[in-house]
Amino acid sequence: MQLARCSGFLLALCTAGSLAHADGDADAAQGARSDIQQFAYSVWDATKHGMFGNNFYRPAAECTAAVERGNKAGLKATDTYEDGDNNAVLWKHAPEVCADYARFAALSTVIDAIHPQLETVDAFSGADGKPDPSVTGDAFRETAKVAKTCVDTIDKAIKAGVATDVAFAPNGNEHDTLITLTQARTLCSNFVDFSGKAAVADDKRQAEATAALREKWGKLGITGDRLKYLVENDTHIILGKGCVELDNKGKKSSSVFYEVYSDDSSWIVYKTQFKKDKQTKTSNRRFRRDGGYSCK
């Protein structure tokens, strides 16, 4: 019956239409298979190397759509696609790839969110596990807030069902030590305690140092604003008139202090004036970096 209706010229049109339909199905099947291979590679790279990031930029729904396109195009359960190791995998396992991809994509979003927080924790943890003495108590308090945000972000993710049994490279580098979300939480949580104690220790150190400086300059009979200035700038080079560095006697009696700094284009001379031990005025002047400067 079908052939009777497709005779002569019509037969040629029917045949061409059937071939075009077959070619279209073949292209759709190949496209679906290619897409699933890409999703499978992303899952493989995350599983084997802990690499997330760009592996999960595509929405998980696109994976499910690729499976549906492949089925519609005639791919059978026994057809195959390749995984990240170039092994042939039966098409019937494609939905499993999509399930893993969706699970890993959710984790990837959390990894991106906590990555800068983990970097901060690592930077302030101290190479030997001890607080860096150059970091102030206030800086430690600020980093504690960052670490607390890391903990809160992970807790929210875990509550939402994000995978905690999948190890990832925290910095996205090949040689990173892989950690799970649970381990990342422990790192951040431990740092909250670490930085809190470090802040208290630095506060104590600074208080003791300030007390020692106040005693040092106070013994010379210095009080008020001059004492405060010298305590805060004890390690700075302080100049007097003519840009001559002041000794302790000069710091006690000079009516003006100068400090000289520079940037890429200028010398900046900061001037602080006193009447006895009371600060009366501050100002600054800029001079060309390729020239000289003066203290007056």
C-alpha cells in the first residue's frame, strides 16, 4: 500500500525523505552520544583527580536532555559511549552519568564559594602551625569571620544534601592534597579557634610592647601627644629641621618631627608640629621622585 502511493516521482521523494530522516536520526544520536561523553569525562576527572571548576559549567539538565535525545534518535541500551579512560560504556548507563554529574555540580558550586575562604585560612595558619607574629590581633579577628563564613556555607550545603564523600582539589591544582567537604569544614572550624586564640595572644603582646615603650619615653619626661606619637612610631626614622635624624634628646625637645616616604613618582614629607608635648598641626608635601626633598 505504501509503495503504491509512492510510485514514480513520488517514490523518489519518499525515498529521499526516508534517507533524510535516517540521517537526521544518526546525527541526533551521534550528538547525544558526544554530549554524554563530555559529561562522563567531567565526572571521571572529578572522581579520579578531584578536579571540579570548569568541568561543571553546564547545567545538569542538559545531560538528562542528551539522554532523551539519544533514546528518541534510536540509541539502544547496548549501544556505547566512551568514558574518561576511553572505555566503552553501555548506553543504558548514561542516566547514571547524569545523576553523578548533577551531584558533583552541586558540590562544585560549594567548592567555588569556599575556595577564597580556604585560601585565607591557609595563608593565616602559619607555616609551622603557629601564628605569624607579623599578623595583628585585628587581622586574626577578621580572618576568623572568614573561616566562620566557610563553616556556615558548608553546613548549609550539607543540610541541602551536597555530597560529603567526594574528595576535591581545594585550589583546583593537579598536586593539591584532596579533601572532602567534611574535611574542609574541619579546617575552617579549627581555624576559627586558632585565630581567636592568636588574636588574644597578639593583643597581649601589643599591650606589653606599648607599656614598655610608654615607660621608655616616659622616663625622659615626655607626656601627652608627643608620648603617643613616639610610642606609635618608635621604629620609624624621625627627622628634625634640616632633615637631620633626631636622637632621643632631640625627640624630647624638637618642636617639629618629619617622616619621609615615597611612592613611584614622589617623595612625601610628613610634618608634625608640637608646642611642648601638645601636637598643634600636621601637614605633608610632595616632591618629585627624581629630585630632592626638604624638611621645613
